[in-house]
Amino acid sequence: MSTLEIEDMARMECVNGLAILANTVPSAFWTIVQIYSQPEVLERVRVLAAAAVADEHQDMAGSETRKRKTIDILQIQRSPNKMQHLIQEVIRLRTTGIGPRVVREDVILQERYLLRKGSTVIIPNRAVHFDKDVWGDEADVFKEDRFSVSSPTNHGGHKAAANKVSPKVSPTAYRGFGGGATICPGKHFAIE
């Protein structure tokens, strides 16, 4: 069994702080904005949340009973992934990130651009997330159900549980959490 060196733990802590501050807070903000800016989305979220709320009665000292409400987060998570789809769409539209890659061999793109072996290529997520050839004509429009496989607006949405993509689109089209060896280790915490 290997253990982490103190320097590796420090690196992980720095990255965790970056993820929490740079991604989570803006994503939460934009999720709330998207929900409240569309009354039909707000109503669907309220119905989903209301179904997960239960009344509990707690006996207090004497004959007093206190009523409290609890939210079953697992019920929301087990719902047909509506919240996950909504959050994935917010992340697609509102977050920024890059996909740095090292060129392994010389390659020419479009008979014009030479990428030399050892060079670093930076691919901004927004370029991929707003590509109309990938996401359809409304790539720049918020569609809460875009990631639902049954959605008429699905132009490459993922099946949230299986993390597979519609046959229309490359599996690398959604880069909200990076990809490959550098995929975000907190991806499932963020969506769940």
C-alpha cells in the first residue's frame, strides 16, 4: 500500500480549493439563476423537491410534539436524473475550463496547421460546448433536458448514469469535468 507524500497532499488540497471556489460556487449560482428565470423549470424542480419532502413528528418532553420536515436527497438523486441533467446543462453553458494536451507526434491539421511533437495544445471547453455541429442550432441556449436521452433537444446529451453519449456525438463533446487522465475526481460529487 502506498501513502501520499506531504507535497502530494498539499497539491491535492490546492486543487480541491480551486474546484470549490472556481467551479462549485459559480455553478450553484447559475443553476439557481436558470431555475428561477424559467417558470416552467422552477415548477418542475418544485414538484421534484416536494416529492422528496416528508413530515416527521418528534415527541418532546411531556405531551408536546414537534413537527419537522426532512428532504430525502436520495429520492431526488434516484429521480429520472432531471436535476443531474439540469446541472450538466448549466455546467456546459456557464463554466470555463481548458483541456491541455501534449502533442505526441508531429501532425498537420486541415493541411494548414503544424503541431510539433512535444508542444502543448490548449482546447477551451467553451469552443466545444458551443459548437453547433455538435450540440445543434441552439447550442447557446439553455435546454434543461438536453442531457436526457429521450429529449427532442438532445444533440449529444449524456445518459447521466452510464455516462454514454448519443450516437450522434463524440463522447468527448461534454468537457464539463475535463477528460482522459485529468478528469475531475470530484465529478460524481458535483452531479450527485
